[in-house]
Amino acid sequence: MRFHGFFRSSSAYRCRIALGLKGLEPEFVPVNLRAKEHRSEAYLALNPQGLVPALETGEGVLFQSLAIIEWLEETHPEPPLLPGDALGRARVRGFAQIIACEVHPLQNLRVLNYLRASCGQDQEGCDLWCRHWIAEGLAACEAIAAAESHGGAFTFGARPGLADICLVPQMFSADRFGLDTGPYPRLRAIRDACEALPEFAAAHPARQSDAA
Amino acid sequence: MRFHGFFRSSSAYRCRIALGLKGLEPEFVPVNLRAKEHRSEAYLALNPQGLVPALETGEGVLFQSLAIIEWLEETHPEPPLLPGDALGRARVRGFAQIIACEVHPLQNLRVLNYLRASCGQDQEGCDLWCRHWIAEGLAACEAIAAAESHGGAFTFGARPGLADICLVPQMFSADRFGLDTGPYPRLRAIRDACEALPEFAAAHPARQSDAA
């Protein structure tokens, strides 16, 4: 397996955590988004969407972080990243998708570039934009996490899983954009519990070989 | 089952198609986004994220359209909306997530409201914004769909599934925001094949009881 990513991409960060929890160590191929390597002909031939991450498997190329993680779950079931029952899986996926489908898409590099170039926003305008959407999403996540912990250290109980895999990179972005995470004590506690695990620590952007 | 939605929401539209393909007819509860009913105390108690759709099942409330559709797939397996093999499922999910995680989040009502109120964008600025992101996403979808049809009328072959469920509402939004869909002939042909099916036709926004 070969994993194409960028150290600071939230969606690549998610996949690194999932790969680590599954005990997998694919070859890493850095794709420098700032140098626009994701728009190169070679990368577009691999992933027509021109975004990171992408995972080359023996059978074909996968893209989109949640699709990659579901594939990892199906092909490498241990340890499980989703609960064993359909309702539980739906609730974990719903939590993960609040981040992946509502928060993260609004704060990624191409969106901020467009806000600057075509909507007249300066750095402060972009930071306000990011903080607004992250705060809205984390408030929903905090309410859900407070109700779902089942006494465990992680979002949905005693084991880390898909929800935590999406939450930790999002909390990292919250810090990066200067959001006060004080209003989310449960999410902060989950983040701290996750970062104490070697698989989460090893996936941190600052520990990647392509970190600036 | 009770389904909470809004006629024009793309993610509610996706769920309506999936429910129809599965032969399910839950009670429909309209949530008027323009009247801010999704921010009411009663709705937030049901879905702390305060977005549509939400599905009340006998066991609990589900939110996020892709999580709802995966739950439908697991609890009502026939007809399948995903392929039988892990790689195939990952590729269909990846296609669906290009729309659900990259395109649609940028064009929904709350984002356009923020662009108007806080970024000084007028209607034309908002329409340009939407067309930009939809065009970028559909270009990737067209490249993938052209390679994946396997001779069938739908995105991934002879049967409609999760990819088509996400594509058709996105094509509806493309028209609504005035995007020329001429550059996406394969996607247009898939959309037409889908709309000829009664389950897709019945799910169209214009045919909902809460349509303005």
C-alpha cells in the first residue's frame, strides 16, 4: 500500500490515525499542496479529484478519507473502529460526518484561497470564517459527546474509533485558527485521551516527514 | 419511522431517494429552514446539530444523510445501494463523498447566508461561489463516472445506488445556481436515467408536500 498525503491535511491526518490503529504502515508519498503537487498530471491520473489523501491498494486507488477508513474497517476488522450494531454505527458515522461533511469542508486551503482571491477576505476575515464554522460544529459534537460517552474516555465509550479519528484533527484545526475550545470540555478531554495513545501521537502533523 | 426534512435540502433529497429505493415510506415531518424551524428548541432536542435531515427510528434518532443511508443499507439490505465487495464499496462511497464532503457543504443555505452577511457578497457573488465549487466537484465526478459505468446506465453500472443518490440532488442544485452542465455529458445521462425511475421522480423537491 502507498499513502499519498500532506502533513497538515485534516483528512490525511484522519487516515494516518486509522492506519495506525489498524497496525498498518503503508509507504508514504508526500503531496505538497502549497506547491500545487495535487494538481499535477501524475497525481490527477491517480486521483481525478486532485485532493489528498489517496490510498493505493493492490487492487485500485481509493480516495476520500471516510471511504478509505470504511475500507480499512472492512478489510482489516481488528481492532474495530465502529460499533457492532447498526444503530451504533449510524450514530458514530453521524458524529464523524458532522466534522467531515459540515465543518472541515469550509476550512480547507482551497476554500480559504477562494475567500481571499474572490471574496475580498483578508487573514482576519478567513480566521473569523473558520472559527465560526468550527465553533458551530464543535458545539453540536460537544452536546452529542456529553450524551454518548457511556462512561468511557473516548467519544463513544471505552475504545477509540471513527468519531475520535475525525475529532482529533478537527481540534487541531480549531487551535490553528485561534478558536477558544474552552466551551467544549468533553471534546478536550477526549482529545487528550486520544493523544496519549501512540497511534494518535504518531499521526500528528508535526511528526510527519513532510512537515514544514 | 418519522423523517424530518425540507423539500429543497440536498441531503434530505438524498434520503428520500434511498427510502424510496428501499420501499420505505416513513411519516414526513417538514422542517422549514427559511422559518428557522431547525433552530427551535424542539428540533434541537431531537437533533443537536440543528440541521435536516433526521430520521426517528424505533431505537433512536439518526442524522447526517450518509449515515442514515448506510443504516438503511444495513437494516434493509434489498435492493443493495452498495456493491458486494470492499473495493467497490470504497469507490462508490468515495464518489458520494466528493459530493457530500466537498461540494454540497459549500452551497447550503447557512453558508450562503454567512457569505451575504459577513463577507459582503451579493446574489451574484453567491451564485459565482456555488458555481465554482459545483463545477470543480462535477468535473471530478464526470472523470470517474466516465471510467466506472461498466456499460450500465448508472454511475457504477446497471443498478442505481449511493453514487446516483448523491449525484441527482447535486445536478438539481447545479441547475438551480445556473451552472452550465454541458461539460458533464455522462453525469447528465446518469441523471436522466435516474429521473426516469419512479423512486427518483417521487423524491424530487418540486413533488414534496412542503414545496413552496
